[in-house]
Amino acid sequence: MTTSLNSSVKQVSDYELVYINLLTASLQNPIPLKENLKELNYYEDIYSSTIYGEIVIYDATNMISNLRLNGTEFIEFKLMKTRNDKDAIERTFRIYKIGDRNLDSAKNQEAFIIYFCSEELLLSEKYRISKSYKSYQISDIVNDIFTSYLKLTPKTISLTRNTKPQTKTYYIDPTIGVYDFILPNKKIFETIHWLSMYSRPATMNPGADFLFFENSNGFNFVSLQTLFAQGAFKSFFYNPQNISIEISDQAVNVNHMEVVKFFDVLEGTSQGTFNNRLITIDPLTRNLLITDFRYDEYFALAQTLNKAPITTGLPNRWGDTLYQSPSDIRLEVGALRIAAGNNDEKQIFTDPLKNATVAHDIHIEQYIPNRVAQLGLTNYMKIKIIIPGDSQIYVGMILNFNTFDLTPTQLTTQGQYARTSDIFYSGNYLVTAVRHIVNNLEYKTIIEMVKESFGSDSGAYLPAPPNPLSPGFQNAVDGVQNVKS
């Protein structure tokens, strides 16, 4: 149900769809669609370049023919819990397709779906970038693409909702390193994603974990570690037995929870999530360099969502943990990659008087091992939750989630009964996908969240007792930092 314009929320399913309008070139005034709406689906995905969605419409006025709809139209809407809310989803999108037209001749009406996306997606598909940048930081290159090709406005405050949502803005994390790039005639978004693979954060290391995505704040070119450092925006609780009548309790109670992915050690090992090796060959100097990624070393330095690692220091029969390179010279790392690099070329001078090198170091030894592992770690555990509709939720934010394990209720020292939080499912999560669904009956939000660490430092993370089949067990365990302080 929808609330009146100035009322407060009376039920958690309440919402206010202030307007939803169709904008066409043939008519000066917008066409209201609120009365024709069957369902609105709005999607954000941290691995998608833009926002997209669809609107299901019931029509008895021959709208498509009368308005001459042909794919050059726009759709605009404003969605919030009440009119008093400051955090609303208020955007204008490009209509790119009308599909699934179903005619009901008996009722003299039809149903169809309007598909929409951000207009920047059509710009990206229409134009390619072929341009050279000499001695640029990647963040400056991306900034030039946003302003010159997409005509966007920079955002002054990072990762926060705009005070004027009608203005399409962007935020760019500063990067480190100077590069010479010739952008190879790729589409606009393809180019930005290509640049993200080389990008390393200037303020937080280690890593090469940049992502490019759009949320209701605008476009973001940002490091995962920057997102992890935000702190939790809100806490939600999965308590199916919650019978509280308080709106505030119901608003943060999860209606449904699904574990999409818990862990997959086989996949993590084969892809190099915990340990991988890069062999780089400099074709000019003919030198070879070996670079290893080790999860324990990375975890000790990186910004993480929670304080405890997702694996233990238990070694195998060769005495190696999941995150150690082989200790025996007869063995090689399973996740092995070979690439061309130019790390040694900075020692070669083409002009000794100007101290000019052949080319800027592309730092391939840093971005390939780290990026592969960091993206794998970020998606190591994924859950999906359904909550009462909340227009404040967007991809890229951090949420705290709490649920209970199967231990019976315990009596605390204060004489009260309490349940124990599940050490694996509870903790801070990064929101990677959001779907807002609005229909005549309710407004609900479906959230996909991931995390690469656990919130508890319980003994579950300590190494298991020595395995007689594992030689050198004690030596392997001594160097392991099992729990992050």
C-alpha cells in the first residue's frame, strides 16, 4: 500500500512512489504512468556498468501507438518510504525496449514491459575511444573520460547520496602510478573496465582491486578497500520468530535469507585466491621475475570487512598451508601465470642527459596476482536477503547482518536468556546487488551481499592438532597469523 503524501510509515510495507512519468519528444508535458503501473523492478549491480530495470504496464488507451513510442523516450520516477524522507531514488532513464506485449481483447487492454537503463549505456555502445595518454595517472584518465565523453559532473563527497539526485555525478578513487596508455579503440565502458585492471589505490595498499559501477548516487570508480573502510550503514537481523509490533524492529528484520555461496576451497585453490604465482618476462632485458601472492601476508596489511581470516594455518602433507608457496623445490604453484613485463626497463636510459627511461613501469607484478586473489576473496561467501522496501540501500555500501546459530538459548550472567550469533553468517558485508520491487501490494528490497572475512576470533580459526602425515607441521604453523588483531 502507498502512504498519503505527508504521512509517516505505519507498516514496513508502506512506500511512496511520488511519480513515474514517460517523457517523449512528441509531447511537451510528461505522461503519468502511476495509475497504469503493475510492477516496477529497479536493479543495481556492482559488476554492472549502469543501473537498469523494467516496468510492467497495463494499458487500455493504446498508449504505444498513440504516443508513437520508438525507443527515443525517457522514463523518470521518484521512490521513497514517505514524502518526508531525504533519501529517495530519483532518476531519469532511457527506454531501450518494449517487450512481452500481451493483448487481452476481451477486456480491450494490453500488458507490456518497458525496459530502461541509464542513458550512458547507450552512449558507451555508440562511441569508442581511441586516444593516447602520456605520463598520466589512471584516475586522471578516467576523470577525462567521464567529463569529455559522458559529460558527467564530479561528486565532492565520496560514496554519499547526492543532495540533488537529478544531477548525474561520479566519484573516482585516487590511483597510484604513472602510465603511458594508448586506449585501443574500445567502447567507453569497456575502456574504463580495462583501465580498472591496472589501477592500484593511492591511499590503501596492497591491491589492485578497482571496480567501476553505477548506483543511485552516480558512477563510481573505486577500490574495494575504500568500500570496506566505510563502516556499516545499518544492521539487519534474521530472526524468523520476531513478533515485535514496533515498526523500527520490523524494518530491520530480514524476511528471508538464502546462502548463495559458503566456501569452495577447490575453486579458490585452482583460481589462486589464497596463493598464486606470476612469472614476468621482460622482452627487452630478457630478465625473469617471480612474484607470489600469499593470503596471510595480504590479510595482515589489507583493509578487511571483519577481523578474522576465512581459512586456517593447517598444512597439508607437504607441510604447506593453503596460502603458502610450495616449500619443496620439486613443486610449482598450481595457479601459475606468465606475462610480459617491463620492471627492469626503468634501469635503462635512452637519454642519459635527461635521465629518460624507455617507458613507465606498468607494475604488472602487482596488479595481476593481487587482483585475481582479491576479487576471488570478495566473492568467497555470498548471501541473499529480502527486507521490507528500503530506498536507502544501494550497491557499494556496507551492511551488518546478524543471525543466530542452532545452539539452544543460554542463560547469561545477568540472568537473562540469549542466543549465540552465528560466527560464519554474522558480520559486515559488502552489498553487490540490489533489486527494488514495487507493486500495488508491497515494496520489498532483495540484496546480495558478500564478505571475505569472519567477525569472530573463536578457536575455530586456530590450526588443528598436528597431523602425523604432515612433516614440518610446527614450522609451518609458527609463521601463521591466524587472527587479525
